[in-house]
Amino acid sequence: MNTLRYSLLLLLGGLLSLILDSCRSTSEAPQLVVNEGKASQPLVARSEGDTLRIPFTSSIYDHRLQITEAEDWIDTKLERGMLLIYVARNSSPTKRTAQLTLQIIERGERREAQHITVVQPASVSLASDRYLFAYTSALKVSEDYFYHNPGIVFTLPLPASASLFETKEAFRTNLDATRLTTQLEYGSESRDWIHDLKFTHQGDIWGLSFRLDAIPQSLEQRRVRLRLSDPEHPNLSVALDFLQIRRPLSLVDPTKEIQSLGALPQQYRLELRTDIPLEKLHLTTYVRSVDASDRADGSDDRQIRSPHWQYTIDPKDYQMERPELQRHFRLIKTASGVAIVGQTSSNNNLLDISSPSLFDGQLAFLVTNDLHDQKLWSFVKLPPYKQELYLATSGMKKRETIKLPQEASDFSVKLRLNTSSDDIEWVRPTFITIPDKDWGASPAIPQGATLTYPDLLTINNIRVTANPLRSVRRFVLQAKISTYIQSEYTGRTPLLPVDFVCEQEPFTGSYIFSTNEGTAIDFAGDTDDSYQQYIIATVALQTNLAPEQIRLEKPNPRSGWVQASLAVDPETGYVSSIAFYADKNDTGRDRSALLRLVPPSGEALSPITFTLRQSH
């Protein structure tokens, strides 16, 4: 008997535990804390393989947790408040990274989740595979990118004069580069102008040096491809192209290769030194979206100065092409050669910068020519989006006065801005209508609006109703940057709104106030639809008055069972009808009321009196 009681107690205890756990899961948000709240910090595993033990605490049982990983060199296990991460040996020559997610699964739904990053460095001594691939640290790409794309061929420019060329980074290999098969593939125009090829290395990063002859006067350029391959494994090979140019273009001031300019449009001029005729030169304007962190630490500057980037980049791959910008910049003839001239813009819509709150913008200029394959790049860094926003009238003011006729009409306003038109909020009177966004347009600006380079947004077809008053109607149409954008803004200049102060001419004609319909209205005592709260009747009015000019009076104090409201023609702003809303009659007797519409005094207009009756 005691054994049976003990078993029952255990069973009841288990059921109670499950019930409490279920209640906790529905009434409280499940809690999950990984690595003492340091889950955002990357975990470093040893190159030779490792087991990482990550403590975690949660308000639910382990069987309701799920760990996911996408890499085949990672395995995981949950064990009594500990996440075990098994990391295999890194036999590649490059650092690798894995993302793991520890999630609560409740009733088939994913709830609380923690993300964990595991980083495993590489060790050349552990790299068991033979590898040979082009490499440079100048580009903002992972080592894995080079390792998994062995067919990359970089082009490196050479000086026109006889000289010694050196680079400390050309390729990576765990082979002895001095034993690789070396082949120089010259173009048809010239041969045997590279001498004394030598290799240097630090770890598995190899550089090279060689002497080169001066380019002959008879040539504009010549190329050579250096191909290295493993004689035992022909599939392992790497190639580098070298380009020698006799008359290269150059900057008159090399420090202006990368410039920083303000947000407001300004005239841009960059002098180039060349004797190539203007008609044989070509300018292409691009836009780059640059990660703000890369800009802050200077890594992006190092990248775009590198020939590895300038000669290898395909603007299409980085969505840099902006055909609509080409007409705003051009090449002109100068005493030193040519110059790039044009007007800059930082307008997000016109430059089409992806995610401007995350990426900074750059104007990128590429000069090419018909004589040789040189690519001359220059860049203009625009200010960070979060730091230099502006919104102003066409005259760069915060206030502008607009004169409007008395009649209902359309008018336009002009704004200068570098944020998106989506980021503008409007504060307006009810009698003003602004066109909706045209989702089919690119960019999606209001219907009928125009966006003119470098920063002018013209919003057309803003509708104002007629002014029915005998005095000038003054009101403010205000444009301001949205609250969300303002919350991200870190600039020093306040983002003040722009006020368009409108003055509308007064009404000078004769008022109209009448109805062609009967003024005696009979209401039923109840509705046919049980869900309908009121019995409604509508009477059309002929007026050129605004609602605030008409007064509603109820002479009968016992007329609370009926209400009335005036309706306005949205095109004119004039009162066009009156609607009556009668309660259901549950008094058991008929009832009636009077309602009077009183026009402005002194205008020789008579009130309109409605007799309202309702049966029981």
C-alpha cells in the first residue's frame, strides 16, 4: 500500500511539474542566456581542432532547445546547461567562420534565439592540401574568397621606364614557389622584356620582383602574363597580368585621387595630365555604396587605391552603374591635359544609394582611352548620411510665402533635400491634398512630382479648396524629416522643418445657400438591419460656404435623438449636403424635432429649417 501511495505521489508530482512548466511557457516569455550574456562576442577555436564549452541558462528544459549550424566542420551537443561545440581541424590555409543559432522551440514555433559566432584561424603547418592561388590583402574580401576562386587574374600596371618592380603579395601557396613551373606569356607586340624573376615569402604569402625594360617609343602599351604551376599537379596554377603603358594619364595633384566633399551640391573639378587627344578619352561616372565601418577605419581608401581593385573590379557586379549621371560630368581640355568637371549631388534618390542609413555614398570617376588599357579612377566621398542631412526651400530657406487665388486650384512647392522623398512627412490643413506616391516611378516620388539634379524635388498638383471667407485665408503647409530618420541623425545642425506660408485671396462674390429638396423628413422607427445603429437621411445643399460658416441650431430641447453633420465637396471645399442620424425609436410614441441651418449674417441669406418626424 505504501509503495502504491509513493508511486501515485511521484506521478502527481510529475504531472504538476508538467502543468507548471506549461503555465510558465504560456504566461512568461522563455528566458535564454548564453555565455553569461556574451553571446555576441566571437568564440575562437584552435586551428588543430577544439572543443568549446559554452555555458547557458534557460527557463525551459534542454529538450525544447534546438541548435542549428550550417558548416560541416562544426558539430554541437547540448548537455546539462552546457553547449558543446566540436570544431574539426582547419586543413585549409584561410581563417573560417561559422554562425550557430541556439533557439527555443515551443509548440512548433521558434521563440527566443541566441546567435553564436565561431572563428577558427588557419595554420600553414596544418594545411594538408596543396594550394596555390592569387592573393592580396588590399581587397576587402575574406581569404576564403581567394582560396575558393583560384582562377582570379589580377592586372598590375608597370612604369614606362626601365626599372625594378617589386610586390610583397602576389599569391599564396604551401609549395616551394622556386620549384614551380614559370612561364611568361608575352603579347605579339614585344617579347623578352622581363628579366631576373625572383620570389620572396613570409609564411605562405609570396611576393615577386623582376627587372623590366623601357617600353619602346613605337608602342603605346604591352602586356605579359606570368603563369605559375605545379609540375606534379597541373591543375594547381596561378596567373598575373602586367601592363606597361608609355603615355599614362596621371593626376596633376595626386592627393586628390580621393576627395571628401560636403552634402550640398558644388562644382567639382579634377585636373589630369595627358597628351592624349580629348576625343580619344572617355569618362564614366559611377556610384559606390561603402560600408560605414570600412570608411571609418580607412580600409576602403586602401582598397580603392590598389590596382588589384582598380583593374579587376567590374562595376556591374557592385551595382555601381548610374547611366543617368553621365550627362552631369564631362571632360574638358586644359593647359595640362584635361579636367573632369561637373556638379556633385548627395541626394539619395538621385544617386540610388542602397540602404543609406548603413552605407555611405561615393562618386567614382573612371577615365579610359582608345590608345591603351589604362584605368584611371578618382573618387569623391560624400558625407555620412546620418551626419549631414538637409531640407530647405529652393532658395535654401526654411520659410517661403505662397500667394494663392480664391478659387480651388493646384499649386506646387519646391524642396532641396538629400534624403529620400519617402523620408518627408507633411503637416497640412484638411483642405489641402498632396498627391500619393507613384509606386511605378523610379524613384517612387509623389504622382506628378519631378526630381531634378542635383537635389530639387518639385511637388506638383497640390490641391487647395476655394476660400469661402471674406478675409485672406492664411495657413501653413509644413514639410519635415520623419521621426524615424531624425532618431538616427547624429549631425550638429538641427533638422528644422520647412514652412510654406500660404495666403489665399478672399471671397468677393455673392454667397449661395439653398436646397432643392424637401425640408420635411420622416424617419422610420427602426432599421431593417439589426446591425445598423442609426436611421440615416441625406439632403443635398447648394452652397459656396465652408462648414465653419454655417451654424446648426436645435430649437427643440428634446431633440437629442437626432444628430446632423455637414458634408463637404472635396474638390471645392464647399458644403454640399447634410446628413441626419436618428436613433431607433423605442419610446412607444411618435416624436419630432426642428433643426435649423443658419448662414453668415449680413449676407442677405435665409436660414433653412428642417422638420424631422419619427414614427414609433
